[in-house]
Amino acid sequence: MLVVIYTVLFFISFISTNLIRNYATTHLMDLPGSRSSHTVPTPRGGGMAIAVSFYLGLSVLLALGLIGSHSGWIVLGAVPLIWISWLDDHQHVPIRYRLAVQLSSAVWLVYLAWPDRLGSLIPTNPIMGVVSTLLGTVLIIWIINLYNFMDGIDALAGLEFCSLMLGVVCSLTWLDRLQGSGMETAFMAVLGLVSVLGFLPLNWPPARIFMGDTGSNFLGYLLAAMAMITISQHQLGVAFWLIAPAVFWMDASVTLAKRLLTGQAIYQPHRTHAYQHAALRFNSHKKVSVAIAAINLFYLIPLALFSELYQTFVGMFIAAAYLPVFSLAIYFKAGTLLEQER
């Protein structure tokens, strides 16, 4: 029955993406500019199809009792983000309003997904409880924006999310943690996976539609929620979530740091990420997106799994993950302006 449900959701996502593309060609066109990675006008907002498919699937799994109501409430925190991002895809929404909604969604996620950790800290050390809450909230906002930053070439953000969700399911299976809440997490990971897979055919290079802020912000929130759930319920450790998305973490972090140090406006559209430089060098979005997904699946996720199996060597696994991707970020000049942008 689950196979049928997930198959239907894939087609719902695919059909919804086509319908939104028809609407977006007259209402949501992303026009190329000197700081864009695309060269032809392309509709955006396809992330709404991902969200529709995900929440339809969530409703079914909730009704069947395969996902608990608590997890359902956790992921509902993305709804305000989807709403304001959909507005932003239509016309620019001032950053203060977007950040306010991101803050509310992040607080919701910390409050619902991190009860055990906060509950154990606050009675004994109120200051540390407050600090951990604030740090968690800031980190979630960073992840949401990071995913938006990294959605700059065709199929990259979708493949990244799919590879991470596949890694979560495979790791939980390998570690024999598919009991109780672990099984619930796996169901949700596959739900996210098939929702994005239905969108990817139309986002495959050359993309016929972009996910827009609607999709990137939703996937950023969902990624943060999966991390918070698995860590707080002791299904996967912090090291897993440091290692598995290391390419995204490092590229975004090095790019942001360099832009800040060189006085560039960090929220101004740009093509200074390492993956954007790589796409220009190889004249291919497909090669770069597939290469990053391959790094995730065949290098980073196995390292993340090893960090769970051999916790004595966690530091070594983190170093083995970050040193190569840091080198790649430097090699591909993350944060460096193109000649025509100077």
C-alpha cells in the first residue's frame, strides 16, 4: 500500500509542477540578468508543487497512523514560510517581513522538535537553556537561507535534498533504527523524497521551471526539521548532520564569509558560489549538480554513517568530510566576483 501511496504522490507532484508552470509562464517569470546563472526567461514557483504533494501525503500517512500528530505539527511550521515565499516569488517582499516569518517558523520548530534537550537543560541551568534555544533558532534560520542561497543552478537543490533523504532512510535501516519513531522518520523522509522527485523532471537541466523561494525555503525548513527530530530522538547524531550536507554548508559559509570580508552585499543576487563558478567553468549545470549528488551519496553519507557506527573517531570523519569540500570551495573561488561583476 505504501508503494501505491508514494507512487501516486510522485505523479501528483509531477502534474502539479506542470500546472504551476502553466500559471507561472504568465505570472512568475524569472528574467535573466548579469548576476543570474540562467540565460533564458524561466518560470519559478515550482516549489509549491513539492509542498502540495508533501502535505497531501502527510495527511494520508497521518490518517493511517503511520506518522504521529506531533510530527505533523512540527512540519506544519513551514506553512507560513511557503505562504510568504509564494508572495515573494510573485513580487519582492521586504526582507524584514521574510525574516519575521522565518523567525516564527524557527521558534515553532525549536519548541516542538527539541523538547527533551530543552527540558533537561532549563531546570538545572536556565541560562544554558535560553542559549541553546537561541542558538537553535538562529541555526534553523541559517539553514532556511542557506538552502535558498544554494538554489542557483538547475536541479542542484532538488538533488541535494533527495540524496540527503535517501541517506537518512539508508542510515536508519543500516543502523537498525526503524522501530517506533525511527520508522516514522523514514516515512517522512521518503515522503519528502518522492515530492521532490516529481518536480525534478521539469527542473532538470535545462530547467523548464525553478522551485523559487517557495521550494527552497520549504526544503530548508524540512531539512532542519528532520535534523532536529532525528537528533532529539537519538536516531542520528549531530555529526551525521554536520557531515552529510557538508558541500552545501561549506560552499555557503565560505561564500558568505568572503563576501562579508570584501564588502559585498550578502543579499544581492550573485554568481559567486563555488558551484556557480564550477557550472560556468564546465558550461554545464547538469555535470555540477550530478557531481555534488554523487559526492553526497558515495562519500559524505557513508562518512556520516561511519560517524554513527564508530563514534570514537567522529572528529576524524568530520575532518575527512570538510577538508576536501573546503579545498573544492577554495579551488572554485567561492565568494569571488566574476570579471563582469566587478
